[in-house]
Amino acid sequence: MEQFIEIVKDVLVFIASFGILLASYRLWVEKDRKNIIYARIHILGVIDCACFLIFLALGETLLAFVYLILAPFLAHAIAHAAYNDNLSE
């Protein structure tokens, strides 16, 4: 049973890592256009979810939940600052 749990953890880390790589690639190749900052924040949200899954798989539940709480607040703060500074135009 413990071997099965280790396999599930490894698969979860692999899938999350693949999601991080794919999202990072999309973040890099995205062309500059109107409101691109919001698209980039969305891509970073995908990376945040993958990191949360990796923390859970590695047994770092406290760190995972702190990350889960802080990441949306940080994304909102960046989007709000961009909106107020008219960076999206």
C-alpha cells in the first residue's frame, strides 16, 4: 500500500511539473497585445495550482495551504495595480 502511495505522489509531481513547464512556455511565447498582463496573470495561476499540488504530494501541507491562500491575493494585487496604472492599454 505504501508503494502505491509513493507511485501516486510521483505521478502527481510529474503531472504538476509538466503543467509548470507548459505554462512557462506559454508565458514566454505570448505576444504583446492589449490586456496581455491579465493573460499572463492567468498563466501564472496555472503554475500556482501546480505548485500547490507538488507541495501536497511532498507532504508539506502547511506550506501548501499558505501558498494557496497567498497566491490569489498576490495575483489580485498585481492585476489591480496594473489596472490603476493603465498598464493594460
